[in-house]
Amino acid sequence: MEDSFAQIVKGNPSGSKILKPIEVFEVGLKLKKNTNIQYNFNADAILLFDIHSHDGNQIITHSATESKTFEGTFVAPKDGDYYFLAMNLRGTDVPLQYSISLEQDIHYIQYEETQYDIAIFSNSTVEIVGFSQENKQMIIRVNTPYLTPGFISVTIPRVLLDGPFDFQGGITEYTESQDDSASTFIINTPIGTHDITITGTTAVPEVPIPMLFLIMATISFLIITKFKLKNQF
């Protein structure tokens, strides 16, 4: 309910929000120790901003101010869940724009003699559970911050796994885009831990159809040549 009091927690690192009177808006992130996060919040009127974490029932405030603008760099003092909060103490609606720069992690899939880089950034802890060439599938496990929906961006090389794609698991919505070399998926998940299965239609090291025809033609040519040479003797 977004009436006299509401607390909205999101995992998306950037966007916009109209804060109603006495409304609290937070962006929740799982961060590793010493992670640098740049943040920028801009409102049309003065809001209460803070960055905080939880230690049991204790709230630890790392930064706080009342301003139209809240920006800077935050360094996580330890592994944990952190919250970037904006609260509207005014009696009127206040538009808010926000952006938090998440660091990109590179995960690796080793298949035969080749290593493939999977670029991921997320507000959650992300683990690649497995890749199956036979099933043309990749399974990704997402563990969100406490009471926070998950946000994940994953970029997969098309030589490893290519579409069209099918998605299964704990997903609320997703978008996909691709260029000549990779496919990128923006995936939102519910609160908690979820396994997401991305299934493609082709996977390494399948031989492309034109190449397959070339190989078959080469084999046929060699067989015919061998047969002709044999008949000459």
C-alpha cells in the first residue's frame, strides 16, 4: 500500500520514482568487502537520504544527509547487504532520479580447450551452477539481498550459446538484446534464492550447416578420388 506510509525496496540500480508524502524508497545491494559503489540521487525537493546496513536488530548508518542531491562513492566495510534510502518528509509528491554503478564480475566457463567469459553485474550474489552443451543450457543461481527483489545483467558469447532463447525459473520479467558477438539479458527475480535456466538453440562446438555441407562434400570428393585411383591400377 502506498498511502500515508509505504516502504518500497528495489534491486534495479537505476531508474526514477515519484515519492509520495512519508514514503520510503530503498535500493538494496549485496556487496563484497571493499567494493566501490558510485551513486547519484537527484530529487526536485529536499529528501532524507542515507546508506545503511543491518547487524541483527541494529541499523548501522554509513552516510546521511537532507538534500536535493545525494552523490558520492561508497566503499563496503565488509561483505553484506546495503541499502541506499530516500525518504520524503514533505507533504507533496517529489520526483526522484537515481543511479548506482554496479561493478561487473567476469565468470568463466571452460569447455574443452576454450575458456568463455560471462559478464555479470547484479544487486545479488550470482553463481553459474552449470553449463550443458548437450542440453544447450546455462543455469544461474541468484541470491538476493534481504527482502529485496533481484536484478541481474548477464552477457553470454554467442559462440558459446545462441538463441532464440527460453527462460525458466524464478523470473518476474526479462529483456534481451544482442550484437554480432554476444547476447545480453536483463533479468528481474523475486526475493530469495532462485535458479534460472537459459536454454538456447545452438551451443559450442556445433558445426554450422554451411561448414557441415563443406565437410561432407570434401569427404565425398576424397572417397570418389580414392575409388578412381584404385580403378586405375
